[in-house]
Amino acid sequence: MLTGRRARLNCVRRSPLSPPRSGTRFAPRPAPDAKRRVKHPLSEANPAPDAPVTVSDDRGTMRACVIRSTGGLERIEVADVAAPGSPALLGARDVRVAIRAAALNHLDLFVVRGLPGEYRFPHILGSDGAGVVETAGTDVTTVKPGDAVMINPGIWDGTCDFCRAGDHSLCANYQVLGEHLPGTLAESVLVPEDNLARVPALDPPLSWAEAAAFSLVSLTAWRMIVTRARVESGETVLVWGIGGGVSLAAMRIAKLRGARVIVTSSSDAKLAQARQLGADVTLNHRRQSVAQEVRALTARRGVDVVVDHVGEATWEDSLRCLAKGGRLVTCGATSGPLVLTDARRLFWNQYTILGSTLGNATEYAAVVRVLSSGALRPLVDRVYPLAEARTAFERLARGEQLGKVVVAVRGSAADTVVP
Ligand SMILES: [Zn+2]
């Protein structure tokens, strides 16, 4: 299962330079002064020396979707586990969020199958979520208890050179909720304040399912299209596999940038929906040669940008589809990570190959502003109750969805958010 262990979707990849995981502890954040040292309440193994020893962490239990070992989807269970830190032991800039809904990503499938690195079992799954602020650390200023929030699942340390330059998703100690840290498929989760955005007020209001479905794919697609590939008005963009959340978000963001977008799928039903959502041209990659069709559609020129998260199965076709000087941007490798690139084609045509992973705080704020404007409203495929979380994973694994598969953690995910 080398491929399964290494292949990743939705653009989250552990840096080979990362030090061993420090369990459930968030990496330290920059502190304005010594009193603001961040302590993570789940870090029993590394208690801060000035922790108040007389306060017990009376955090109780909560329902969560967990695995106790890696392997097949049968490992997924819903169980009672320890809840995150009590108010007394909350880090100064940490926030405890009562999760209303959590959305699944392909990353979650790879976490279940097993990724390199240390797991702390029971491991809570889930990277995407939305909920209500329960408790905020003493130095938290941007949210307060009762606020409806969405979560940027990429946690950075704030201290490395990349973080100081604002490039948080390049952080040397980057960690992702549900992969390196306890995830969102739980009644409560702890996140740093900087990783939260208030759910914007839309008309009609967002549901909890929509709010939960927004962050990971929208942030990932934003960085790919806007920051990395720098798609401009009038350019042509090819997006593989339009059923996936990143692809759909990439298509919509490319359209907002004024590009012409060609999308592919093996499902005619998904292609029909993609046209309704703004795709200019749709290709069924099971029946059609995408490279040939793209050449025909572009008067043999090729496209300016290809968005590829599939890897082995599409890589060479992606390069064949590019115009001279074109850019290939990738955030995943669902079909396998080992791709073949003809170096002669690369230099002669002066292609640029761009890797991309999640995004930084500025990009997250930008894509939330776009959501606030009414664009990029997430598309929810189906919602399952927490008790049926494994069934939700099975739907994602079969690739049946168009839009996001969501799990309602508390109450109904169809309820609208009151920001
Ligand atoms: Zn860093």
C-alpha cells in the first residue's frame, strides 16, 4: 500500500523536514510577551512548567468519530473519548469550538488507511468543521463565546522563517486537524484563534453543513488558482475530476478570475451539474481523449493552466494539454504519487510545475471575503448523522459525490447559522 500511504488529496502533505510530531500539542505560537506563552491543554506529556498544579483538567467525555488503528474503513467507529481542555487549562490564544457539522475530505481516507508519522489512538478524524465558540483563552480577541465560526484546519507554529514571512502553509512544523492533531468529527475541538473565521451572514443564510464544507477545499483552491497559478482573465484552465470539492472550488474561483474553464469527469450527471455551476466546456474523460479534445478546443494551442490533484493517472495528459509557457498546479495525487515528466517537453515548452498546499491566513481571510460576497457558496452532496459517519466515508471512497459529504455532529446540519 505504498501508493495508498503516500498518495494524498486535498493538498496536505507532511514535510520531510518536519520534526517528529509532538502528539496533540499545538506548536508554539509567537507570544507578544512572556505571560502569553501558549499552553495546549491536551499536552499532558509536556506540561508547561508554570501550569497551575492545583487545577484539575475536568474536561469530561464527548462523542467523536475515531480510529484505534489504521486500515480499512471498517476501523471507523463513533465512541466516547476525552473532550478537549477545560476552560481552566485552555491556552491563552486557543479556542474550544462546539462542532455543529464537519465535512469530509480525501485526506480523511488517507488518514484512515495510514500515513507516515505517529498516531495517538484513539485518533479523532476530520479536518473541516463549523460550530459555536464554547470557550476562548484569556488573550483571544477576535471571537467570543457564542460566535459561529468556520475552521482553517492548517495549524502553523508562527516561529519559523516561513511563518514570519506569512507563508503559513510552508511552516516547518505545519500540522493539520484530523491528521496530526485531534480532528473535527467530534463534539468539541481546540484550535488557535488565528485559525477561525466568523461564518458570514448570507441571504439565504448558510446552513451548518455549508459552513462546515467551506474551508479546506476553498482555501486550497484559492491558493492554487490565485497565488500559485496566478490565473488571469481570458486564460483557459483545465480542471480534472469535477466531482471533488477542490476541483469544484478551483473551477468557480477560476471563473471569478475571468477564465474559461474546461472540466472533466467520468460521470455525465456530474458534468451536467458542472455546466450549471459555470463550466464552459465539459469532457467525459472515460469516453474522450482529454488531450485531443483540449487541443481541438484551443486551436491546437493548449490551455494556460491545468489543475491536477489526480497524479499518476492524469499527469502526462496534463502536460500534453498545456500551451507553451503553461502552468501545471497540483495539490494531490489520489491515483498515485509517482508521475512521469519528459524533461525535454518541460524545458522546450517552458512549462511551470507548481505545488500547492492549503493556504496562509491572508489567503483564508481573502476567500472568506469572497464567500461573504455571496460567491463560492459550498455545494453539499449529502449529510449523515454522526452515528453514520462510516457510511459517509464509504460514499466519499466510492467517489459518488458532487460537492461535499457532511456529518452533522450536533443537531441538524440543515439548520441555518446565525452569525
Ligand atoms: Zn512555521
